[in-house]
Amino acid sequence: MATGESNLFRESIRTALAQRAGIPDSEATANATAATWRLVAAQLAPVIGARGLEVLFERALRTTSAAFPWLAVASGSGAALLPGVAERLACQRPAEAAEASYTLFSTFTELLMTLIGESLTTRLLAPVWASPSLSSVQESAL
Amino acid sequence: MSDKVTIRRLPTGVPGLDAILGGGLPEFSFNLIVGPPGSGKTTLAHQIMFALATKERPALFFTVLGEPPLKMLRYQQQFSFFDPQKITESIRFVNLSDEVSTGNFDEVLARIIKEVEASSPGLVFVDSFRSVMLEVRNQPQGTLSLQQFIQQLGIHLSGWQATTFLIGEYLSNSDPHPVFTVADGLLSLDQSVHRNSMVRQMQVLKMRGQATRPGMQTFRISSAGIEVFPTALVRDDTGAAQEPAGSRRTKSRVAMGVPGLDEMLGGGLPSGYSMLVAGPSGSGKTILATAFLAEGVRRSEPGVIVAFEQTPSQSRTRTIDDMVRAGQVGLINTRSLDLSIDEIVQHLVALIHRMSAKRVVIDSLSGFELAVAPTFREDFRESLFRMVAVLSGLGVTVVMTSELEDRYTDLRFSPYGSAFLTDAIIVERYIEIDSRFKRVLAVVKVRGSAHSNELREFEITDAGIIIGDPVGDYEGLLSGRATLVPPVKVVGRAKLR
């Protein structure tokens, strides 16, 4: 049952990212990634604190970089890593960039799930993945 | 009269807590939960929050640096009260670490106020204020001091239409923090380790407008969360409540289930009495108590046994096992060594009500004393007194066994001086006659009733206790060295009277 839910989660991450990028383009994927991360941060920072969030992001990025070595950003920490990540995504082939972006978010989500459980993670991040349009999520996050 | 404010009391959802608070948490009260690390403050706060938070009465939980929020969420969801459905729907967590890290209290306070005003919650928690204090040592000049901050927060918290909680580590007793004065309620949690037992206790130091239960109350933390075991309340012997029990006491008698014993007691044990069966190891105390329960089952008077010694499946007590399996007798069997008497009493009273029990056996007081955490042993006698009083208030008839070291130099009934607590006493002894160990028993006391004063020999057979004849013609039996009395002398003495 747990795996089923995780798979469902992965699907919604993939769908939401693709819809936000709009077209299969590296630049668009980079922008969608940055915007989606800001949504995740808006949802989670009040709950787990900005520092807690940064630590998780760094960890997810490091894990993802194992499969996508070009993603490894050396300088900065936490939110400061984001521009670097977007830059690197924009330089890749569209399919590769989309896959890396998807892997980053699903790794991050899984990491959070191992810490605070599936149901709580799903609950906290539901607004990020449920609504593919960015504006409506931003409104609900406010 | 009618225009006085009515304070609603909110049920906390923590078993036993409402009782010690004097009926629940006053709505819109400002409460402090204090205690050392690991004493269960956050767990208590969460349990109350999950119980009380609804869509109409949402909760706001501010986390300060005390515990990383990720860890808190990770561990708190192990408790069954943690309902992820309520999060975001009626419970919102707000982390203040960014504001705190600036060291500026005005900002922390402003953020709290802003969040509260934005969502007008019915419940507000700030966890914890100790970490706020530590963080702000290096605060900029001219801003709120720590004391002022806590004071301000306290005032704001009481001003909102919300029931609020400030959670913090314990501050020294000698220097009570000014916020203690502002608070409506003050709950202090503690844990004490004594030898290898750990006891958790809480105390309601203050709860405005309510009659709280005084003293330290023990509690446990299990997967279901916190459960408090309030001290048993002893009802006064005044008022109408006691009278039915009193009249019952004198009228009816309870059969003991041992042939001949009822006659020795003057027609059975008066109902509602508590009896102490004292004797050395192996003298047949448990068997007598078992017979008492079995007789109850036969007469459709359900019983309850609190067993601290043999497990029910062991040899002679086999029948207890059968009765428990058949659901005719309730069993509380425990060997954990960190109990409080109040915890046992609470379980016992609940079981008595559930079974509509008329008979209660505690086997034995010696085992009970061992099972009680060392912290409580000093008060064992006092707690025993409370327990007997509670049981007698329920109108049940109680048989307690007590191990008695065989001493032939003095005549004692119990090592706790508990003999005076009970209404009736039976003593069992070993004696030596004709180079054989024999068992004798005697009824020492039955309050307000005539009873036999004979020392009767008895045997333990597979059928139970068989009481034999009075041990005549001997004297010095209780010294362990009986000597035969020449018949003439007895006659002579009888004539003298």
C-alpha cells in the first residue's frame, strides 16, 4: 500500500513539473524547477523551519547528483544553491533536464517521508503537486 | 447570579488529567507546562492539542529552537493520538527559529502576534520558552529584555480569545519567574530515577478558579500517549454516601468458602470488610484467598484478584486461572517494579466496576510492596490506607494476604503495621507437635463481631483447606514449642474461674 502511494506521488510530481514547464525545453524546466521549489519552501518552512528545509534540500541535491553528476553545485548552501541548479538544468538536453528535476523533487519527498512519514508529507505537500498552475498554489500558500 | 461569567472547561483528552485539573482546562486560560528535558512536556502539549483542535477551534503550534521540528514531528507521530488528518486542516505548525536567531525579541513577539491575528486560533502553543531565553543572551540594546518578552507574551496570550500554552523547562524554585504570576495554570512535570525504576509525576501547581487535586500525580507515557493516575480520593465518613455501605456491613455476611471458617468468624466475614490473612511462606494464604473467590463465583458474586506473586497457572492456584479464563474473576497480574499504588488502584477500581465485583483479593501485600517503585515505598502504609478506604467505599469485601516471617518471640501480623487498617485478621502459623510441622490458624479480630478465639489445626489437601479440631492440651503453641498440658491442670484451672 505504501509503495502504491509513493508511486502515485511520483506520478503527480512528474505531471506537475511537466505542466509547469509547458514545453519540453531546458530553460522552461529550469524555471519550473525554481518556481516549484519556492512553493515547496513556502509550504514547509513554517513547519520545519528554514534551516531544516535547507538541510533536506542539500541532502536531496547531493543524492540526485550521484545519478546526474553535472548537477553537483559546489558553492553555497541551502536556497543559495537554487540559482546554480537552475543554470545547470538550462544547459542540458530537455529530456535529461526534466529527468533530473523530477529526480531531485522525488528524492527530496522520499527523504521527507522517511523522516516524518508518508501521510504527513503527503498532507503538507499536497498543494504543491495537486495544482499544476503556479498562480493558484501561490494564492493558497499565502 | 446569572450575569456572572461561566467558564467552560475543555476536556484535555489526556486520561486522568481532567480529574486532577478539577474538571478540565478553563477555556481561554493561559497555561504553563514546565519540566526538565524528557519529562513529557511536548507530548502532553501535543496530546491536548490533537484532542481539542477542530476546524472551528484551530490550533497554532509555534516551535522555537527547543527541538528541531522535523524530529518533533517524526517522534510525536508515533503516538496514536497524532492524527495527520488534522495537520493543515485544524493544526498549523509555525517555526520561529529565524526570528529567534536574530536575537531580537520584538521580532519574535511581532511574528507570534501576526500569526495569531491572521488565523484567530482557539488554541495557541509556544514550545519552548527556555530556548527563547538562551538564544537571546546577545540581544541588541534597547529591545525587549527576556523578562519583558515573557511578560509581554503572557499578557498577549491571556488577551486573545484562545486557550494558550507556554512550554518551558523548569526554572529554579527559589526564583519564580514573573510569568508564573500572569499564568492561570501551571503544570509541572518531573521524572525521578531511583535505583533502576523511573517514575514520572506531574503536579498542578496552580489552576485559577478550580479545585485541583493536590500533590504529585503519577503518569505513564505509552504508545497511546500520557495517562495520569490521580491519587485515589478517600471519601469522608460523613454524608449520606457512606451510610448504605455501613448498613450493608453490619447486616450481611460473606461466606469464605472454607468449611468451618465462617463459624469461626461468627457467621462469615461481614460484607464490605477488609481482611488480612497473615502467615509465613507456604502456610496457605493464597489457597484461602482462592477459596474466597471461588465461593464468590459459586454464589454469583464476581471477584477481582490483584496477583503479585505466583503466576495464576502455578500449581495450587490453578483454580484462579480457571476462573479468570471463564471470565468469572478479573485479574490484575503485574511484576513490573515501577508501579505507583495509585496506578494499581485506578486499574482495580475500573475492573471492579466493569465486573460488578463484590470480592477483591490482593495477593500479597509483600509482593505489592516489591512491585511499587522505591520512590513510593516510604509512603506505602499511607497509600495502603488510602487503597483500603477506597475499596471499602465501593462496598466490596477485601481479602489481603501478607507474608509473615515466622518469629516465635513476638506475635506480629504484618510488617507494615497495616493490621489496624483492616477489619478482620486471620493468622496462620506453623507449630511443631510430635516432631511434625502442623499448620494452625486463628481468627484474631473481626471488628464489631463475636468470633472464635480457638487455635485450629488445618490441612491443605487437593480439595482445599480442611479445618480440623482446636489444638487442645497444648500450651505455648505460638512460641513454636508446644508442650503437652496434663489434663488435670486444665480441669483445675477451669474450676478456679
